[in-house]
Amino acid sequence: MSNIPETGRTPRVQIRLIIIQVLVFSLFATLGGRLWYIQIRNGEEYAKEASGNGVQRVVQPAVRGSILDARGVPLADNETRLVVSASRTDLMKMKDDGKGVLTRLAGVLGMKPKDVMDKVRLCDSQTPKPCWNGSPYQPIPVTLEATTQQALQIRERPEDFPGITAEPTAVRRYPAPGKSNTAQVLGYLSPVTDEELEKAKDTDSPFLRSDQVGRSGLERTYDKELRGKAGITRYEVDNLGRVIGQGKPDKAEPGANVVTSIDARVQAVAEWELNNAMKEARKVFDDNTNRNYKADSGAVVVMESRTGRIVAMASLPTYDPNAWVGGISGTDYARLTGKNSNFPLLNRAIQGQAAPGSIFKVIPTAAAVNAGYDFNGRYPCTSSYSIGNQVFKNFESQHHGSISLGRALEVSCDTVYYSLSHEQWKKDGGLKPKRNPADWFYKTAHQFGLARETGIDLPNEERGRVPDRRWKQNFWEANKDYWCKIGKKGGSYVQQLSYENCLEGNLLRAGDSVNYSIGQGDTLVTPIQMATIYAAISNGGTLYDPTVGKAVVSADGKNIREIKPTSHGKLPMDAKTRKMIDGALAGVATRGTAAWRFGGWPQDKIPMHAKTGTAEVYGKQTTSWFATYTSDYSIVMTISQGGTGSGASGPAVRNIYNALYGLDMEGKQDLKKALLPKPQQALPKIQQDGSIDAPKIAPYVPVKPDDKQLAGPPPATGRRD
């Protein structure tokens, strides 16, 4: 034990405690001073630096769902390609705005430097295609078809290619199975724009900068379902871009598949036959214009009569939707949209508007019955019909004596309809109409669904036109000032006509009603409208909304949302009238204007109904129309500047039916060769891994009959309109 007294220890301990206290105080003083320096004196500077920290999102794009035909054959799907992309953000940080990098990249890819630079420039109102119309912060595809060797060169030399990536990527593909193009029905994709990003940010389906968006066709209608949900991983980064944290990732959800009612085999037949019909029409001389028919565009619709589902829909001219994948080239864009392109992006089956000619006559036939005329009454079919000094001739000045309305449909007698419409016009008050005129011929057309959309699940459908009193008034108000400006009494034909229109262009004249009664004048319809009408006559009177989509099926096949047929109304006729019109249309196919195209048809087994139409168009050659139906299908074809209905379109429509039912030109049926003798009902099976056991499709091989088989017997009436 130590002998040192307690008093000897106290000063040392006190000194040590004092020293420790001084040190602690000094540390706190230093820390406080530092905090004051950081938070007060330099607080604003450090706040700015801290604000450089943020959250960066790494997006894993969702695999877009496939568009399938009724049997599961892909019409649009995805394939993995080596995609070379450029980051515009990185390029713009370089002194030369990345021109050196893009020039070196062009050398590797075997492209011209200008073509590469054009692809990464941003689109605006002054910039011609090609250019990038997506987000400037998104990697811009330069090529979707890089080779493995090209990709390796880029990835092994990152110092030469900063801002350039070469990665395997799922890319949209339109495989055209069996050579079925289906372009206007499918549509195409292009990158999301900044405006779309802003507009959709608060919706339940916001876009990401990496999204491709459907611009037309099914790709647009079902874009939300097909797009799926991209995966997102959120990283917290400092102002130098270093990762300092990671949030919970959201997994990507692949898009759903859209099963359609399209049958790729029938689609291929419809496309080939329409194209061939137009080629054949161009070989025919037009006596009225002293040159061959131009046959510059056309469309065909194959529809299930009992559901309104579309089995095939073709429009010409057409295009390859693959041209849009990865950004369309300037050459392709000009070819699709230029003045001389004839606008192949238009789906003429739903957007092509034209006077329908005689296929319209089912409407005034029903209107006449609704107005009180007897279907089986006798009506004079004269060679011409006069109103004052104006003479309206029957086709080729034919006459058939007194005939019923049914027979008038069979022989397509214009003068019967001239007389009925003129008589009804006079009953309604003529140029001084009653306060509430009956307007049976116009009212009935609206009840048939004309001058409005059918409701098909494709965008930008046109409505057509019924030139009734309201339309005349609106048209006059829109054009009156111009007519009054150029009109001159006793001047040229145009000046005199403008003078008359200035004074009373809002009046529904007798000549307007007469022309309208045979589907001429200012009447406009679309092929899909007429296919819907003829399908309704076939099915008992129900006007179905045409549909292409049949079901939306999740990527794993577990969730299925069927798209059921829906109706937008009934035909304005009773069962008795429909049955009589049905019988008359069967007569058109057996002894009327279409009989020469249906020689040998098995009418007892598969009753055929038809109506031909040849519409006159001011300044152009006639438009060919052919409307038909069986108990299963309705097929309508039209060819602009193609000639007569049965002459130009008839053989093609017959061949489509032959393919559907497995018939030869003599009417013999082979069900093994029949593509679709009855509409497809079952949905294709999609496996949990997303695979589909789709059948293979061979290209359509047309069987060309000899001239005798093709022509059949001549029409009993002598008319082939």
C-alpha cells in the first residue's frame, strides 16, 4: 500500500480533468465553428451541391404483346436484333456535338455519315424526315440490323464510340404469314413524344421515354394492352453520378396478346385477288375516256354475317409496316406520304369514301316499302326518265316494262328508283317542302347506319355522307360566299352553276333526289358500311359493330378478356320485306346482273346473294362495287376507276368465296381445301411461357380458270354493271 497522503494526489487529478475539459471544449468549439461555416456561411453553396444528388431510373422495356390471327398465327410480334443506338445527351456534351463519333460509327456500319447524323437529329416543323420524333433523352436507334462483328467493334473500342451502345433488343416485327400483308389493319409504331409524355403522366397508363406507341390500326386501338408495363430500378446518385443507394425495383410486365378474327390465309387470298382484279381492270379499254381503266386503288372486306367480325380486310395501295421499325427513312417516308404516293397509309376499307352506285339500291327499296309502296307492285322500267328538260337515262338505255321492286333490284333498273324518289320528293313539297317532310329515302339511309361510324375497333373511320336537307343547308352556308363571288348569270358553265348555287344552293332539288336514289350525286359510303348492311340483311336484320379484335389474352395465357359482338341497331324493315329483298338479291346472283360471275355456283347448298354497282364520279372513270353475302359471310369489294361492278370486282369476289368454301369453278366442294367453311369460334391456346403452337401457312396459289368457266352464262338482262 502506498504511503503517499491523499492531499498529494488531488492537484494532479484536477490538472488532468482541466486538460480533458479544455480538449473537449475545444473539440466542441471546432465542431460548432465547422457547422456554422457549413450551414451559415457556405450553406447556400453546399445546398446547391447537395441538390445535385438525385434519383436516376433505369428502365427495362416491357416486351410488347403480339397480335395474332384467329388461329394463333402471329401477325405482329417481336424478334431479338442487335441494335446500335446513340445517346444524344452524351453527344451534345462533345465539342463537335458528336460529329466525329457519328462519322466513325458510319464507317463501322457501312452507312453514309449524313444518314447517321440525320437519324439522331430532332424533328420539328422545319426538319424533313428522317429525324427523331421521340424524347431527346432516350437512346436513338441508328440501325436495327447490326452484325455481330459490328457490335463487337463498337463495344471493344468504347473510347472511340462514347455515347454509342450495341445491345440485343426486342424489336417489333410484322412477319406477313403466307404473304398476308395486313398493313393498314395492324398499323405501326413510333417513339413517344414529349407532348404525349406530359399529357399521359397523370393517367393510369403513363408513358415512359423508352416507349414505342401505336400510331394506327390495331397497334393504336389496343396500345395500352399491348404495351405492358416497363420495369424500373431507381438508383440514388450524387452530383458526380455515383450510385449511393438503390430502391426496390419494379419488375417489367409483358404486354398482353391481342387475338383477332383475321384469318391470315383468307387475308392472303383477299389481298392477292384484289391486287389481281386491279391489274386485270387496267387491261380493259374504257370507251368513255378512250383509255384503259386506271384502277388506282381498292378495298375488300370479308365479314362474318352473324357477328360482324372481320375475317379479312385489304386496302391497296399498301405498304410494309416494317419500314417504321426503328425510325423510317426519308426515302420511305416520301414514298408513303408524298403527292404521288396515292396515300398507301389510308385504310380504304374504312376511310375510302365513294358514291356506292347500285349496291345502294337495297336502301331506297326498303324506303319505298316504308313509304307505303307495294314491294310486288308494278313500276315502269323505262329507258329514261324526264324532269322538265332534264333526262335521266337507265343504264345503256335498257327497258324492262312494268316490274316489281324485287325485279328492279335484279336487273338494277335506275328509272324505277328515279320515279319513286321524284314522286316522294313532290309529296314532301318539292322546292317548297312541308314543315316536317317525311323524307323517307333519306331517313331510311340514316336508319341503315349511313353518315355515321360503324364503330369498328380501328381508328380514324370515316362517316360517309347522306346528302339530305340538313347537309344541303350546311354545305350552302359553307360555300355561299365563294359561289356568289365567282357566279355570273349567262356566263360559263361553272359561273352559271355558281350563280344558281349562290341563290338557292340550299334547296333540295328534284335532280338531287333522283341521283341520290341510285347511289349517285353527293352520296358517299365506305366499304365497311356496306359490308355491315349486307351482313345485316343476311343475319335477319341486326347491324353489328364490326370488330377485328376477338380477345385480349395475358402473356401467360391465364387471363382472357373476350370481345363480344355488339349491335348498334336493326335494319328499318320488317321480316317480310327483308325476306323479299333477300330473295331479290339471290336473283341477282342467279339471273340478274351478277349471274355471269356465278356460273356453276352450288346455289342449293350455299345460297349466294349479290348486288353489282357501277358509280359515276365527276372527272374520273367509274368506280366498281360488288356486294355479296351467304349465310356465313358478307364480302364487299370496290375498285376506284376500275370499271363495272361485276366486270372488275366480280371474279375476285367469286375466287375468295371459292377459297373459303373449297369450291372449284364448277361448284364442286372439297372440304380439305376449304380455308374456312364456317367461321372460327375457338380461341388459340397460349402457353404459360407465352409460346403459341400456331399452324404453318403456305402462300396462296390461285387457280386460274379458263375463260369459259370464268365468264359463265351471259346475264339474262344483258346488263353487266
